[in-house]
Amino acid sequence: MISVNPIKQLLTRILDTVPHHSVYMNLSESTGEQSELVDLLKEQPNDAVILNIGSLSKNLRNLHPWMINLDISRYENVDLIGDATHLLFCDECVDLVLFKNVLEHIKGPQMSLNQIERVLKKGAYLYLGFSS
């Protein structure tokens, strides 16, 4: 397992170097975090494409009709099995990426963030969190 502090430092460097056409939300480990996520999902238009990377068993699909759950293994709520370092989506086709408590488990965090940046539409959101 990778230590969280080097990943936070890497993320800061990456976000400082990528084109700033997307808006990044950095989640805290607050009690209001779940309500923040629910509110953000409710704000998305019904036709927004939402990619939930590392979805595992989290069932958020009932919060938005166009939720795509991606994980590296098959689970009940997973729509696509895949790797965050090689997203098989077109450039700028996703309105919101949920990437909560996943980055610290990935061997190529920079590659994952580059892929997310590539698939996000201009002005889209990356909802990001770290586990400690």
C-alpha cells in the first residue's frame, strides 16, 4: 500500500501542471461529506455522464440515472471492469468523475489523473477523496 502523503504531494504537482479547464473538489473526512456528494449529484443535469471509479459495492446509481460504475473487479454494482490508468472513454465526454479513496491504491496515480483529465469535459468536476 502506498503512503497517503506522497500521493497528496504528487496530486498537488499534477493539478498544478494540467490544463485548468476542470474544477477540482477536494473532499475532507468530514461528517458532511456524504451529503456533499448527494448534493453534487442532485445538481447534475439528468443527461450528465458520471463516472464512479473504484465503485466497488457503493450503490450510488439511485442518485443519478447516468452513473457508470467502474472497478478492476466484478462486483454487484459494477458496470465496467477496467483500470483507472487506461480509461476507455472518449476525450471530454464525462461531466463528473467520482474518485473517492482510490488514488492511494493505484500503482500509477499520475497516469490515472491524466486519464481523468482527458475524459472530463471542460468545466467538469473531479470529486476526489483520500483514505488515511
